[in-house]
Amino acid sequence: MAEENTTRILQDLSAGEKRAADKLLPLVYDELRRLAAIYFSRERTDHTLQPTALVHEAYLRLIDQRETEWQNRAHFFGVAANMMRRILIDHARAHASKKHGGNRTRITLDKSVSFPNRNEIDLVAIDESLNVLAKLDEIQSRIVELRFFGGLTIEETAEVLQISPATVKREWAMAKAWLYERLKAE
């Protein structure tokens, strides 16, 4: 019921209904907070961006999407995961720039990506690697983004990408192996 209601409100938002964004926020806020918590569980402890600020910034960008025709709730959260990733990457780049005197933001890849020894990986390096992977295989790149950054399940990822769960599992395994080799080389 809540999923159908969310989908209807997202479609209203796509149609330009002004009040749809106000109706949408209470329905998606907790899930956006969950996504932000996943992101921040992988961030350094002294991160200057707060989870609430990430949620609010992502939400404002999401409802400002004029060209997006929201398909359903899963589509919305897939785009939200991407949006949060972009915000964190931009923040990491700003933080690392010489004028700020900082180093790159480091995160720990968790067991969902299955990197041995839970190596610390540079967030900007991951983003750069995903950009290269996207040129080689767009689906694998999106799967990594949705699974690792967005915290989506195999089934949710399959729904967002409109492919079978078996395809997600197969492509996820190949993408993890490719990403591991690329990041290990760095």
C-alpha cells in the first residue's frame, strides 16, 4: 500500500504537481536516512558532512529533477543512491583539493563487495574506477552503484534496472572481480 502510494505521488511529481514533494517526504525520509547511514558507515569518523545534510541535499536535488519520469519507488531510491554518491564524491573532491589542504576521503569497503582484509579504499578512486567500468559495461557499473552505494538487495537492483535477479548476481560477481583488480593495482 505504501509502495503504491509512493509511486502515485512520484508520478504526480513527474506531472508537475506542486504539493507532491510535500506528500512524498514523509513517505521516503526514513529510507533516505537508511541510505545515508549506509554511506556514512563507510566514511571516516571526522567527516564534515552530516547524514541529515546529505539526505536533505539529495532530496532537494531529487524533487528538482524536471526530466525524470519516476517509474516507481525502487526507481526513486536507485536515483537517490546515485545522487547521494555524487554529493559525497563532490564533497570528497572539495575536501581533497589543495586549497583545502586535505587528503582524499577514505572509506572501508564492507563484506558486500567482498574485498579481502577489508582494505580501505579511496572514495574518489572508486568513483574513477566506476566511471571506467561504466564505459566498459554500463550495467555492471550501475549494479555496483546500487548494491554497494545504495544498499539495494539483488531483487531491488533487478527491479530498478529491469533485469532478472540472476543477471544481477552474475554481473555483480564480475563487477566485484574487475573492481578488486583495478583498485588493487592502484
